[in-house]
Amino acid sequence: MKVEFLNARGVDATLRRLIDEHVEFHWAVAWGSMTGAAKVLLRNVSKIRDVTFGVAFSQTDPDLVAALEGVDRARVATKFSGGTYHPKFYGFRSGRKAAAIVGSANFTAGGLDRNWEAAILVTGETSDPFFVDIFKFTKASADLGEVVTSEFAAAYRASCTRANRLPKPPRNPMEGLRQIKPGGFRSPLISMPWMDYVMEVQSSAHHDIEKSLALLRTAQKWVADVRSFSQLRPEQRKAIAGIIGRNQKNSPDLKQDWGWFGSMKGMGDFANRIDENDRNLARAIDSVPQKGQVTVEHYKKFIRHFEKAFDHSTRMGGVPTASRLLAMKRPDTFICICRPNREEAAARMEFSKTRLTLDNYWEQVVEVIRLSEWYNEDKPDGAEGEIWENRAAMLDTIFYRPS
């Protein structure tokens, strides 16, 4: 065998040459992007035997993943559950001849150009023990992956959008995205620019925007003024829950239309829990932070306490009542999904209106919102800033259709 040292640019030049020279590719690489070398690879996909790219933390370019869609022997490593899929190995085979680049360089612009990388080029024969072990490794790496489908490519692109705004993206790029229908990633709602979102909100035929924002502002102030939902006055709890009656509006801040964002009148068991100041319901609302990032763990804790509040009820609280409370607590994250807006929300967000549950609300509603272009806009100045602060709940102004 022959061994030669390579720096980043040496890896790039050698990769391009070996791609052209050899008839089989056997790779295991942590991350890749659409470099010049990638374009050479994509012109030679028929030579791919076992090529597996990692997608941990959504670090591989979604354009490269999409370009590998339907390439039978190309994989993305989604089945590695411990640590991080992190190899940087490029193997080549032609009959008895073999070559491999092993080192620190990923298949990215940094790894093949800008970074300070170190690698070795090894050439020899396929029967050499080194190459026997190497090709076993690439086969085992392929077993950790899956073929890129159009559904995966769409979901992965969405995960990259999400990763760009998170301080620490999830290692598993599909976390929370598997349940979203493929059409959801291509929904016009996701690609809607901020200005179009604002225009739809402000042209609502059924909401008075100023009064809607004032209602959300009032609920936010009440919640911020106490340590727990249980410390609110009974009328305040009923207003936030959307069950307050006309005769209970005994102060100026209560004299608003609390039916906006989901009237829960008629939800008898839910109304009883609110009236009783149920401690589990209070714990549920208290589980969601007033400020900062809301995580799926916060949501799951909310659901555990929320459902416990109905342990001895004939009717469980469901998506309408739970999402009403969530939207009042964090209107920047949640929208109340209930009868008047459910059909339009389902059509625009690509979920089944009859199969939305508390178990899938996060994935099918919250994650779709969080992937949207308008949602990820920086907070604007002026009056639009208040819409932005309540932008998830304010989707009701777009989706609401009176019965």
C-alpha cells in the first residue's frame, strides 16, 4: 500500500480525480454540502455503492440531500441512536484496485477548502486487510441509513430552516417532523412572507384587530402579575379560558369579547375545572414559561397535568380547550384550534381535521408554524411589532370562518 498526506485542498482535488477514475464509491461522511466536488459526484451517481451522509443537527446541505433523492445506494444516516454519526471516509474500488481518503475533512466547503484539515490517501488492492475492514465499515454505515425520498427531502429541508433559528438544533433532524404530512412542508402558509401574513391578518373579516390584540395584551398582563394561574381571580380565569358570562364582566379589563380566539362556552367539564380552580389545570398552565423558548418538553408536561385534571370527568378536555389556554399563555407559539377555524387551519396547515389530538398537536400545528417564513421574521418596529409578538394566536384572524 501507498500512503500520501493531504490538506483540505488536496482532499478536494484528489476526490474529484478518484470520482472520475474509479467505478465504485464507498463513503461514510458526517456532513456534506453542494461543493464543486459534490457536482462531480452527482454526475457519477451510477457508481455509488454505499455512500452514507450524516444529517445530525441538520448540518448537511438540504440541496445535497434533495439531489440524492431516489439514488438507491445513497443513504442518510438516521438510525444511529448514540452519540453522533461522525466519520470522514471516502473509499473507491475498481476491480482489484482500491483507494481511500481518511481524515478530518467533511464533504463541505470548509472541509474541502477553507478549513485546516489533515487526511491521508491510501492506495492498494481490495484484498489488503485495511481495505477489507474499510469496506465492511461503509457497509455497516449504510445499514444506519435510509434512502432519500421526496417526503424525507421536504422534511429535512424544513429541519434546516428550523435549525437556523435555534441556539441548539436537535441532533435528530426529524425530531417532531415525522408526523407532518408531506404537503405541510410545501404549504403556502410556510412560504408566506411576513408582509403577506400581516396583510391577511389586517384584512380579517371577522376580527377587530385592535380589540383582538388588546384582549391578548390583557391576558398576558394578568398571567405576568401572578406566580401561578391559580392565583388569578375567578373572573380572570374564566375570561382566559373563554367561558366568562356577561354578568361576570365586573371590571373594565373584563369587558371585552373573550370569545375571540376560541369560545369554550358549552364545555361543561372544562368549565367546572376552571370554576373549581383545579390544581392540575393550574400546574398545566404554569408548566409553560411566560418568556423564552417553549420546548416540546414544556408542552408534554402541560398535557400530562391537563389530562390529569379530567381523571374523574365523563368528558376529557381536548384540543380546543387545551389550545385555548396555551394560546392565551403564549400567543407567540400556540393557536387555539376549535370548530370555527379548524377546517381552514387543516387545509392551510395540511393536517386531518378529524385526527388532530393533543398527542399530535405539537407536530402538526406548532412545528408547521415554527417552520414558516413569516414566523421566523425578525420583530418589526411599530404597530406590526405587537402582531409579531402574538403571531401564532393571530392566525385565528386568518382561519376563522363563522358557522
